[in-house]
Amino acid sequence: MDKGNFTNLRLLAILFFVLIAQLGGNFNAAAAEGTLKWSYATGAGILSSPAIDSDGTIYVGSGDNKLYAFNSDGTLKWSYITGGDVSISSPAIGSDGTIYLGGVGNKLYALNSDGTLKWSYSTGGTFVSSPAIASDGTIYVGTESEGKLYAINSNGTLKWFYTAGSHVYVAPVIGSDGTIYVGSYYNHLLHAVNPNGTVKWTYDAGGDIGATSLAIGSDGTIYVGTLDEAGTDRSLHAVNPNGTKKWSFPTGKITASPVIDSDGTIYVGSLTNNNLYAFNPDGTLKWSYLTGNMINASAAVGSDGTIYIGSMDGKLYALNSNGTLKWSYTSNAIAYSSPAIGQDGTVYIGSTDNKLYAINGSGRLADTPWPMFHHDLRHTGNVTAVINTTYVLTVTKSGSGSGTVTSSDGGIDCGSSCSKEYDSGESVTLTATQDSGSSFTGWSGGGCSGVGECTITMNEAITVSGIFDDTTPPNVSIVATPNILWPPNHKMVDVRIDGSATDVTSGIASVVITVSDEYGIYNMPVSGFGSTIQLEAWRDGSDKDGRVYTITVIATDMAGNQSTATTMVTVPHDMRK
């Protein structure tokens, strides 16, 4: 290569990388794990965990007193101004789409999905606890200064309150039997409260309980961390459903809730020694991973086994299930927010630089006993809540014709397979292919119309019908035996009518056979193929062409298409050739 050509290639390479830099470095990286998808700057820091609704909307509170609602592409949907800092209390989403949020103040807010206020309830003290939602719609929230657990009806009225005896920082969680579990700070107690507000039992953890929340295992074990300032107890505790101690492990201060993998592995971070710990269900240490600073947030587990955890070193870490590093993303401000994983694998996390980050990950949220902060993407804190919402897409076919409807992912081939479950927010494209003799005339349902592809976003159970019409007339034939009557002696002769009428697309609706003659004497129906009729063997002697009987069959298919066929029986003038 000569020097001139080499110089030109270098210039092209430089221009290429300049272009990539101007595009934000996202060339061929939009789907690369650990890369930035988008970020949005709010007016203050975000310490809480984002909640994600079934339609993909992301909700997160900020220190600027606002609750933000974002579309999955990072555009702002709406924001609502509250009366105080809502950066700590993570929002929770009810089954009807109502968003519940508390903050540094004494109000619990209930917002409609369009960002308008539904109601607010004033407690007797400030709270930073995240709300939990029971299966019957009851909202549970703890207060800091008065140390109470409140039960609020879904219409915003008080159901009951329970006095915990000390500050409640912990977001309540709900067991499979409806028991509410909540921790109180200075008296070191884990409380089990019945759904009617009476105490079931208390467990003395021996240290301050200030973790953001708890976790519940598949066997009902409650996991809670302590952070005793005096150093008495700084451990992860496993508590049996009856309130007795199962085991504990000294970890250093724990201020974030544990999460649980599909095999029962418990992950929890330490504020003291910067480690993310992985424990076996029996309390033995599986592994630990050292980050660059304190861990003040909960982890989240992806469906491919990836564990995501933020550290106060400003990094989001993605770890393999064996505790090795997969990748890390640096913002220099990730510290307190617990990550949430969208249905498409995007990892959402807040930051003290005021931004919500969306980072490309792999796999949706794992369907495990407790895969993230407050259990699920809606932050219900309810062990019975569905982890991943799925909806069934059902395809039917209508009309008089035939054809096949297939989906872009191959899951529907209707044909034989006409329904499939899809993740909430997943996009599916349906294509209709008409069979020979049919025409595809359009869609019904799912918001689709016209004869092109039908693209649906699965935010509810949907039924779509592909309409195929039969456009081909039936195949029809007719034969008369004999077809010549001789001699013309006025006798009645038996004539058999045979033939067929078929339609492979929609089927035959009717067959009408008639016989007539040119003299106007005969005009009568024939009962069907295989019938025998009698015709007169006679013709007018002056009729040089002879007498002609015409037998006509008209076949109509189920779509209304018709075909006609005729045959003739002749009484010749004479039989001379």
C-alpha cells in the first residue's frame, strides 16, 4: 500500500470514530450489556427504587418533591408535585394502576395512572417507609417518628394502626397468610402482625433494624438485617414463620433488604465492609464480592441469573451467579437506589446526581421467591404477588375462507397453535396468509385493521381475529344418461342425472337442478344428483334441429359464490348422419 492510500484510510478511520462520538458512542452498542440506554435528570437526588407498571411505565420519586412517570424510551410521561421529599420512599403500584407514595412528611399519596391525585392520608408522624399492598387492596406503611404501622383502606380511610414501640424505617412485607412483617429500630424488634392489626409475635434481633425492607423465602422464612450502632448485632437473621430464630450470620451493618434467588440463595449487601454476600438457605456463606465502597441498596436478580447491585463507589455491578464480575457501569453517583429490571432486560436505577439511569442488561426480572427490593416490579411487598405479568394472545379465524395467522416470534401458527402467553409490554406482530381460493380481508380486535401486519403491545389479554373470505366459486359438473331419445314415439324415457358440486374452501350451501325444454312444456326441479327423471321422446316434425331438453345445475358455496353447469338431452329430427 502506498503512503497516500494509507493516509486516506487513517483519515476515514478518524472520521468514523468522530461520528461515533457525536452519536453518543452508541453505534452497535444499543443492545450491549452494561451500556447506557438513556438517563433523565430530575431536580434532585433519587435514593429509592423505581417501580414499573405492566404497561412499562417507570415511576420514581425525587428529592425535588416530585413523583416522575417515564415511558420506557426515557421520555417524561408526567410528574406530580408532593408536599415533601419523596426520594427515599419507593412507590408501590396497586392492581388497578393506583400509585402509592410516601415521603419526608406525614402524607401517603394515592395517584391515578394519569398523574392526578386520587386521595392522600395524613399519618401522625413522618415516614420514609415504602408502602406495601395486600391482596385485598389494603396499604401498609410505617411511620418514623411515632413508630406505628398503619393499615389504610384502598379508598384512603384508616383501617387500623399498630404501635411498634420505636421508629419504623422498614417497608412492611406481607406473607402468604396475610401476616404483615415490619421492623422497629431502637427496640430491635421484628413484628409479625395479623391482618386485623393484632400482634402475632415479636422477635428480638439484638440490634437496630433499619434496613429498607425484609424478604420472605418460599418456606416462609423471614430475612432481616441489623445495623446496631453500638455494635451489639450487625447480622443477617433468618427467622422461622413462628418467630423463632433459624440462624444469623455476622455481616457488618445491613441497611438494605435481602433478595432471594431461585435456588434459595440469599443476597445482601453490607454497609460496613463493602461486600455483597451470597448465603445458602442453611446460613452458610456461599461467596462474597467486594465492591469499592459501602452497599446501601438491595440487589435485583435477572432471569439469566445475573445479580445487579449498586454501590456507593458510584457503580452498578452485574455479577454472575458464582460471584464473579460480569460487568460494571460507572456514574460516580449511584449509591442508595435499588435496581429494577424491566421486561426487556433494561436495568433502572436512581442516583444522587439527580438522574434516573436506564442501562442495557440481559433477561427480565427472575421469577424467584424474592428477586428484588419489595418483591416485585410494582413494589407490593407481597409474597403472593405475581413477579412477571403475562397476558394471553388468542388468535381466531373467521369468515368463509381459510388461511393461516403466524406471529413474529413463531409462537403462534394458527393453524394448530392459536394462543400464547407474552410478557407485559412485549410487542407481537401477526401476519395473515390466505389459502388458495381465499382472500384475507382484514383484522378484528387488538386495535388492528386493514390487510397488512397486525402489531400488538401486550398490556392485557387480547383476542385478534383474522378474516378470510372464500372468493372461488364451486366446481360443478352434470351428465344426463341417455342424452339422445329415439325413436320419437311419444313414450316417456327414464333419464338419469349424475354430476358433482364441490367447494374445498367454504363448502357447498345448496345445489339446485332444473330441467326445461325449448317448447316451454318442461320447467321443473330435479331432486338431486343420482335422480331419474322422465322425458318425452317426441319432437315436432317441423323442428329440423330436433327437440332439446336443457338440464341446469346451480351450485352455491357458503360464501355465496355460484357456479352453473348444463347438459342437454336431444330428440333429433332424424338419425341420419
